[in-house]
Amino acid sequence: MDHARVHPKVLHSNATCHKWALGAFAELLDNSLDEVCNGATYVNVDMLESEKDGTRMLLIEDDGGGMDPVKMRQCMSLGYSEKSKLANTIGRYGNGFKTSTIRLGADVIVFSRCHGKDGKSSTQSIALLSYTFLRSTWKDDIVVPMLDYGRDGREWNSMIRTSLEDWNKNVETIVQWSPFSNEADLLGQFNLMKGHGTRIIIYNLWEDDQGQLELDFDADARDIQIRGVDRDEKKRQMAEQFPNSRHFLTYRHSLRSYASILYLRFPPGFRIILRGEDVLHHDIVNDMMMSQEVKYKPQSGADGIPKDSNMVALVTIGFVKDAIHNVDVSGFNVYHKNRLIKPFWKIWNPAGSGGRGFIAVLEANFVEPAHDKQDFERTSILSKLETRLIQLQKKYWYSNCREIGYTSNPSKKQISGSVNKETPTCYVPESSQSKRKYSATDGKGTALASDKLCYNSNQKRRRKEPERYSAYINSRLSASPKSRIQSSSEQSSSCDDISDQIKKQAKGGNQKTSNAKKSFENENECFRETTSSGKTLQSTRESKLKVQDVSDGEQPLSDADLQTLEKLKKEKRELKERLERKEEILGAVLRAMQCDKDWCKSLETQLEAVEKKIEDLNKEQGALLQVLKKKI
């Protein structure tokens, strides 16, 4: 029967699913890690130079069980995978090896040695998957030349599958389109193995628009990095300054950084060796402070019962230790079957600084990864997980953000999902505003004077007051008296300048405190007017309701009266919330005032010390003048 042909362009098309080069490296590391069950103890990633033309090549090798001739052909086939049947492996689609190698370079040659099992002799195989060869010879089908050898005692003999002519043609093709000069050089690669395993060499590496290799081997002799937008010099400098945020700042361009967090747990005794040096495993939880653990059980069934009662994700949340320095680090690190799928996944994107410094780690085995293993398939289970994670982040951040220097006073809507962009300091609820504008005692729809006053002041303060208060309070609380004294003493060049500057600072601090008091008193007056007007309106309405009750006797309240009562209750709740906000602002102002008071005391102490020093200097100066006069 005829069969569908696979054109070589499919190789390049499939490789584009890896938009990120380090994601292709991760696929190859996964294959080596899966060989732990076959005895693998390491995977080695390094750079080689071709003896033919001196170009640079990639080496990925492990000491796993290797592949016999049958498995080698399955590995080179598109869409074939046995890993989907295994519980502890992440592979599913059978395209990972092909897409990842062609993503890094145009050509790949594979050497694999496998010990014989069940009475079979040991074998070693060579396979060439060359996009350059297929395109240069105008092939309309994917042809993969292979060579197989079997062991007979101590010697390796050719395993000819069809004819000697086909064998010689495969040898000629592999030698022509590979970095090796003859069959002896090809067999010499097996001598570099430790008994058994697989050795992958990727060559004709891709270049960028400037003609440079996409992979940078020179920036760090211990690392393989990516050129371009993923590597920012500012981030590299910040990584040295903030070690607990280093992986967030460097994982996008550094293979060593990415490989260290790629797996939640390294198998015991397994090593990842990058350019001759081990990659140290890093647990992101160690970068956290104030960490907490939360259990999440997905509800995937139609009746709300999960399919697997043991399917629970343990989410570890906290602040990164560098959050106190305002480093913009945030996101969830989501693993699937021990493999990192979404590094620093930023789900919540508020307009301000909300969520900054928050990081989390979880292993979600109940959601399926996409083809490139850099994202998850969009399912209802994933949507529910996102919603829950956003709630966890908001609740934790709003409850603990003050501990790292941020201030926030969220409403219930902000925590549940809708974030209010503005929170005015002098605020009248919308419902009460509309009612007060059109319900006056004269019955003509004239707004109350207090409503006009507070409404007009609202429009001005809505934009200015929150920023001014927050900036003032943060600046006063963040600076200690000691630091203020040190900064003032550093700027002065003489004792007289120090005393003058201290006096000016004391006056400035008192003036700022008095300004804060005045603005706060004005705001409280506006609040009291609003509250008194609300109480007056409420008492008027209550008196009307009482009169109606007396005139109607035992009749119940009408629907309109009940609605009015509900609105009044709502106003009462809103006024109570505003009062609580005022108390918080008042507390912050009082703390700032106390801080200024302590600061003034310290300045007075320093001023006395400086004046005493000036007095001592004057005495010394007088004594010196007398000595000079005597000498003269």
C-alpha cells in the first residue's frame, strides 16, 4: 500500500515549536534523566570543535542503557514514543529529540552502545539526521543513514541488514555529511564512552541576523548562554548584587542557571555536568522568607469530586529574600512530574506594585504540559488552578506586604479579583451622593451645603492626597534618625555649617509635621461634615418613618421604606469602613509625628554637642592667640 511521505521541511517546521533555545536543551536533559532507570549516573553537556572545518559543535552524552538498532530507528521516527506508557517520565509525543536537536543546529549525529539482554549480544549504532544533507540533495522524504555493529567476542562486526552496497552507501553518506573523515573516526567516538550510553553531537549550529552563533560559548567558560534580548547586562549585574534573585534574573539566558532549577529533585547520585563542572541543584524555596504551605485539591469531576482523591498539590508561597530591596521578582514556579514547566509564571498583573516580591513553588501533576513543555494545555482544570493561585497570591501579599516595605489597604473586591485603581481619602459613597443631591428639606431638589463642600474637596483630594500622604509617611518611616544625622554630618564641612544645617532640618521637619497635621485636620473636618450630614439625613428619614408608622397604626413598612432602610444600612457600613481607614491614616501620621519627635530630640542632642565643641574650639583658639601674643 502507498504511504504518506514526510518532507524534510517538516523537521524545520516542528523545530520552531521551541521558541526558546534553552527549552530545547531541557528536552535533551529529560531524555538523559529518564535513563536513570537504566543505570545512568550523569549527563554531560559541552562544546566541541570539528576537525574538518574548525566549527563549534554541541555534545550531549550520558551513560544510560543506550539504544539497540530497533530503538535507534524508533528514536529517529516521528511521533513514536514508549514513554507515554511509563508513570515517571514526562515524554508523550515522540518528537522531543527531533525538534530539540534541529532547533539548536541543522544536523545531528548519534552514537549509542547497548549491552545485550536476554542472551543477545551487545550492539552499537550510528545514525545521521541531517537537514543540510536532505535539502542539499533535494530529497522529498526524510532519509536517515544508519550503521549497526554487533559484538562477537572482543571484535565489533558490521550488521548488514540488506546488502553490502547499501552498507557502503550509508558509510559514504555519513562520512560526507558529518564532522568525521572516515569510518575509523566514527568508531573512535565509541571509545570515549564508559561502557554503554548515548553520545549526541549537534553541528552546523544556527546563527542570528548578525552572523554570530545563537549560543554564546565565550561569555562564561563554565556556561552556555544565549545572545540577544534574553541577556540583559543590567540583570547580570543585579544577579551579583541580589543572590536570592539570581535565578529569576539569569535563567532566561544562562543554561547553568536554568538547569539548576529545571528539576524539583535530582535523582540520588545523578549529575548534570556543564562544560566540565557540575550544575548544583537549587531549590527555589530556599530563596523565600515568611514562607507558608497551602494545599490545593483540584475539583475536576462534574459533581465536584476529584477523579483521584490523592491528587493534591502542595503550594509553598512566600516573599523572595531580596524583596526588601524592591527587586521586581514575582511568579509561580510550576513543576510537572519533577520537571519545571512554567518558571516564574506571573499570573496576577496589577497596575502598581501589587504582587512584587512574591514567589511560589508547586508540583501540578494533574495538568498536562504542551508539546514544547514550556506551557500547559488550556483546560478547565488549568483555569481553575489559575484562579486559585491568583487568590492565594492576593491574600498573602495584602496580608504581609507591610513587612517588606509596601503599604496597601485593599477592599474585599481587590482580594477577590477586582482591584480598585483609586481610594480617595475624603470619600462619599455613590448612593449617598446621589440621594443627598436630590433630597433636601425644602423639597426642591437642592443639594445640602455640606454635600457640596465635601464633593468639591473630593475632586481635588482624590488625585493629590493619597499620593502625598503615602509618599510623606513612607519617607518618614523608612529613614531612621541615625541615618538622617549621618547624612547631615557628611554634607557639612565645618562645625558652624553643621549647626546651621541641623537647625534648618529641625525647622523643615517641624514644618512638614505641622503641614501633615493641618491637612489631616482638614480632611477630618470634611469627614465629620459628611458624617454629620449623613446622620442628619438618617434622623430625618427615621422621623418620617416613625410618623408614617404612627399614622398607619399596625401596618408594616412599604417596599420603598424597606429599600430606604437597606440603603441607610449600606451607608452606615460604608461610613464605618471609612472611619477605619481614617484611623489607619491617623495611626500612620501619629507614628510619623513620633518619629519626627524622636528625630528632633536627637538633633537637639547633636546640636548641643556641636555647640559644646564650638565652645571648646573657641577656648582653644583664645589660648593659642594668647600664646602667639606672648611670643610676639
